[in-house]
Amino acid sequence: MKIKDMIFAALFTAIMTVLGFIPPIFLSFTPVPITLQTLGVMLSGSLLGARLGGLSQLVFLLLVAVGAPVLSGGRGGIGVLAGPSGGFIISYTIAALAIGWGLTKIKKANFIKILAVNIIGGILLVYCFGVPVQALVMKVKLMQAAKTSLIYIPGDIIKATIASILTISIRKRVSKKWLPYGEKQ
């Protein structure tokens, strides 16, 4: 792995940590808070590609697992991963991989295509892991956990939109030689 690749992966691990400084919004009816960290997941996959985006999220996940207070609200540790939010957090690595992979399959990236990949990888895929774990941990039916999670969809779509706009803007401004994966513009 090149030094440049390690720096990009570390940078996005740091961005995830910085996004964790923004306080979470806790809702009275669910223990899973609203955070901005899924925005970081979408950006890492969109800008770094599958390999480096996934690596940045894996390092972030390891930091959480060893107890570093890098999650929103200063949370960290195995207990968080075993809690109602655990499935969502564990899915970050897979989501970044999926987003990065999806974008490499697009011949000419535009806002709609990037947004679609961010929604599929950064929302749907994250929910496919998060909702069942939330249901299991909270000892509720899967459908009840899914219905409860609907409250997060509008905010997640806003985050996917922001990630898509930033991806297009950064890709236009950064030389192709600095992109960590082959861009097919």
C-alpha cells in the first residue's frame, strides 16, 4: 500500500472521528441516536473507492471496539457494538465498500447516479444490518424495529445528498492523479 493511500484512509478515519464530536440527537422512542457519521461513511466510499473507503471505516470500527470515544456523544467500546446501534456501526465498513464499488461501475458519474449509489449503499445496506440487530437487542419484532427506523430516512437522504454534492465538487477540483482509485469520467 502506498503512503498516499494510507494517508487518505487515515484522513477519513479522522473525518469520522470529527463528525463524532457533533452531539447526537436522541429520540425518546428509540435508543439509536441521529448522528452525522453516516455522512462520513458515504464520503469515504464515494471519494476513496471500495478498498480505501472500506479500510478507513474498518480502522474506525477498530477504534470504536477498543473503547476510543470516537462515536457521536463520546461513545465507544464493545458495549456500543453489542447495543441497539451496533448493527448500524458494524455496517459502516461494508457500506463504504459497496459505495466505492458501485461508483467504479458507473461510466460517467453525475449527481443522480452518485446519489443512487449513496442511498443504496449508505442507507439501505446500513439498515439491512442495523434494523435486525436493533430488533434482536431490543427484543422487538423486526417489523417494529423497521417502522421505528423510518424516522431516520429523511435525515439520511439529506446526508446522501450532501455526500453526493461534495463528491462531485471534490472530484472536479482534485487532479485525477490524486484520486485514490481510477475515475471513469
